[in-house]
Amino acid sequence: MEKSAFYVSQAYQDWLATQEFSLEEFLSSDHEGRYISWLMDVPELYSRRTPGRTCLSALRRQKHQKDLVESYIQIKLNDSKGCGGVMRVAPVALQKHSGEIKELDMEGAEIAAITHSHSLGYMPAAVLTHIIHRILFPEIAQSLKEIVLEARDTAAELFAGDSHLKELTDIIELAVELSENGEDDLDNIHQLGEGWVAEETLGIAIYCSLRYQQDFSGGIIAAVNHKGDSDSTGAVTGNILGALLGYEAIEERWKTDLELGNVILEIADDCYRCQLMGWAYDRDTDWNRKYVQIQGKSIQTQGKSVQLQAVRGDITKDHGVQAIVNAANTSLLGGGGVDGAIHRAAGPKLLAECRLLQGCKTGKAKLTKAYQLPCEYIIHTPGPRWNGGQSGERELLASCYCSCLELARENGIRSLAFPSISTGIFRFPVEEAAKIAVNTVKSFTDSHPKALDLVKWVLFDEETLKIYQRELEGRGVEGEKSVP
Ligand code: AR6
């Protein structure tokens, strides 16, 4: 399964907090490291707007889950086929997907299944995902009706053998048929049901969209004027007609003064930009910061205490960290030692990005992407050149470590690897450098216990490794040995 359902489930936990706490309570409690989205900074969201009970109870049960769930469809949390799942799934379809469309449909179903475990709760989400994706990324010219029928067929294939499948395909077919009969909307909609359950919501939305293919307002007005769950049927109809007709087709009177309209547009823009980058968090650092690792949280590893390690190796190889530190010089344009190795391994794009940074002062740090290196970021810090110890070298070296750790924290980087800064070409005595390095990192992690998961030193030679290990052991941390 794609990771997206896991990320959505974590974002739902953010939302759950807004239903359980006021903004003041949230801010005054110890939630650092527990939430992921910038939306937690939007005060209006801390408000209960009759959330579905199924949804609340499903999310409360998942509260303490930390690991990647293989399939929400397999984990039955309830037997609900309420419309909450299908109603929230439309953004999945915005992905420019390179594989088969049924993989995306399944992703939609998986996301609906986070809260609704009955197959009629999640199968309609697969159908809606399919419809919206085909509208936005057509492979051949197809009418909306053809798309709907294709979505039905794909669901029939995906969920073959499900005992409720026929109820879903029947309601889709009925919606298509009714949309062509010329009768009154209300009578037709009531034949499809009231929209409280997902297959009815989908049926009503398909009906309204087919009937009002050129008329966004007409479709929405039909979808919200019946005695059932009209906000849900209106929302799903809006998903389909919005994809079909575009933002401009939404009448101005419905867009002006829309509550949280700016927040909605910001999320839409973020989705669009992230999609252009192939949903690659490392390329779209804004997305990463706003939706994946905000507040220094890495959702796969939350809750563990910080690990400090010294290992022997080449820092340009894979050490399972998000960022590596480069012992750079103030030009940031490359050099010898570890700096040269990092530039060679990352490729020429690193130098191109470094040129834009206009250097860096000794003791400070700057961040770049990692390009061909097996991590996400490089933190570049120019260490001090050893000049007998009377020129503030010790303070500057400590400042290198502090600046790197601060930068990591600000960017949600939870694991990083340092080389032995300044002890090569800059000739800082290794014993003293190791003491400063370990002391500085230790006091940072003591004062920010939730900011990081792992700090490693990746040391090139056995002698340097032994010195760092001794320092770590002296501070009660056991150094881990590894073969280069
Ligand atoms: N992986 C891990 N450690 C390494 C690697 C590697 N691939 N290569 C070298 N080291 P140095 P400095 C170790 O000289 O003293 C550059 O020209 C090395 O054995 O790289 O801070 C810059 O542009 C030593 O223990 O960095 C600056 O001008 C440690 O990394 C200047 O050198 C640091 O050695 C910075 O000098």
C-alpha cells in the first residue's frame, strides 16, 4: 500500500485533537512532536461541527498507532458504511499517477477505510477516486457517463467476490438511468436514498453531476435540496463537478466570504505544487515542512528517545539519516576532505545550489538538498581552522554543532550524521574536538528531548572513531561499531 493512507491517518489525528481540545488547551499541553500539519495553527479549526461519531471513535482507537499500517481495509475498526469515507477522499484523485488507475482507486478505498470498515463504506471511495482522476487526467476522450461506467467496472474487478458489490454497482446504474429520464430531481434523488450511507451519497452525486454537467450551481442546488444527508451529497457532487468544470465555474457569490476560503485555497495550491514535484517530499521541502514533519516530528519515529552513536565509515554512504553534515569552508563551494567527497557524491547540482547561498560564516550552518546522496539534506558548516587555540576555535566548533542542530530542528530533520568537523585539513586536535562535539550535542538533546531521534558521527578512521566512542561512553552513551 502507498504510504498516503498512513499520512492521512496521521493528519486525521491532528484533526481529532481539534475536536478534543480548545486552541488554548492544545497550546498549553505538551503536544510537541505529536502533530504534523500547519493546520494546527488555524484557530477556527478548534471547533466541533457535529463530527461523525464513527469517525471520532475510529480515530480514537488509532491514536497510539505509530507504525505503517499495511491495509486499513484489513483492520476492521467498525462495521460502518457511513458516507464520511467517500466524502473526504477526493484529493487522492488529484495525483498524477504513473501506474494503473486501479492502484489509485485502491488508495482511495484504503483512505476511506481509515474510518469506515464496511465494504460499502470504502468501495464507493474507489469509484469516486476513479471518476475524478479520469476527468482530470484523461487518456482518451470519454463522456462523464462513460467514465462513471468505467469506474463501476473497475470497482467490480477490484472488489470481485465482495458480498455487497452488487448493491454498489446497482446504485451507480440507477443513478445513470435516472439522470436521463427527465423527471423531477427530488423524486429521482429519493429513489437513490438519502445519502447517509456511502453508496447512496455516491449515487446521488453521480446523478446530480450527470444531470448538470454544464451547470455547477444547478448540480449543487439539486444535491443539497432533499431530506437526507444533503451536506455530504453536496460535497461529493462538488468534487465531481469541480473537477469537470473548474474553479472559474463556481459562482463568485459562493466563493466570496467563504469561511476559511484562504486556507482551502492554500491547501489546493500546496497539493498542486507537490503533485508537480511528483509528491516527492524531499523535492518539495515546503510540503514536507507543512504536512509531514512540522514541529520537528517525523511520524515514523515519534516517541523514541534520542540515540547518539559513533560509527566508522564514509559519510557519503547510506547511514539511515535524513541529513548529513558537511565540514565545509566559508565559500561553500567545495574543497578537499569530506567536503570534496560530499560534492563528488552529490553531483554538480549541489554546487549550483551552493552558489546561491553566498557563503557561510565559520560556526554557522546552511541547508541544501542532497541530490544523489542517499539522504534528504546536507547541512554545511564551516568549522574553525586550528590556530593554537587562542582564537576562539573551541567556541566556534561548539557553535558549528549548535547551528547544525538548530537548523535540523527548524526543518523537521530528526536524524543526522556528522563527520569530525575541523579535525582534518583544519587540524583541530581530535581529542578536544570530540569532547566539544559530544558535549554540545548532548546538551542540545537534553534541552530539546523531542526534537531529534538520532545523531551519529560517521568517522573515517579507526583512531578518530575510538576517541569519539570514548567520549560518548564517558557521557553514558554506548558507541556502536560498524565496518566501513
Ligand atoms: N566520510 C567521513 N569522514 C571523512 C570523509 C568521508 N568521506 N572524508 C574525510 N573525512 P576534513 P576539516 C574525515 O579535512 O578539517 C575542506 O577542503 C577526515 O578524516 O574533511 O573541517 C573544506 O572545504 C577528518 O576526520 O574537514 C575546508 O576547506 C574529518 O572528516 C576544510 O577542508 C574532517 O576532515 C575543512 O577542514
